[in-house]
Amino acid sequence: MSPRRAKRRDQDLGFAGRFGIGEVEEWPDGEWQVRRIVGGAADKVYRCPGCDQEIRVGMAHLVSWPNWSGGEGERRHWHTACWRNRIKRGPGRSRY
């Protein structure tokens, strides 16, 4: 019996596993489509609207947009912690 070859995890997951599966989250500020992005799929630099810092290449994060028709145009990339804590922030910053 020959040993099994190790497979790369991202090959097993396919597109949805590498780039995340969208889900709807309900928050006090409305319903949001949220997709988690794994580090290996993050190939561009983005600016987080929560902390105004860069989300660097290779950093796991999430993308969110309002859950209404046409909301895809409002997509924003967030640090995961900034997304969870955005409701606690004061009114001094625009979230979009």
C-alpha cells in the first residue's frame, strides 16, 4: 500500500471555501451581506472604513454590503474586529 499524497487545503475547498460563503447578518443598523475572506485570497490592499487603516495583502478580513437590491455597489472591506465593533463607535465617523 502506498502512502496518500497530501492535498492542499484550498484545492479541497474550491472557490466558495477560499473566498468565503456569503451570509446575511442582522444588526441594529440593518441587514448586511457578509463574506469572510481568507488570507490566501486577499490579493489587494484595502482601507478599512472602521479604523481607516490598511488591510494588507494576505490578511484575513471580511466584505460587507447592505442586503437590498443594488447594495452590492456599497461593498466595503473591513477588519473583522472593526466590523464587530462598528456599532460601539461614536457618531464622529461616517461608516460609508
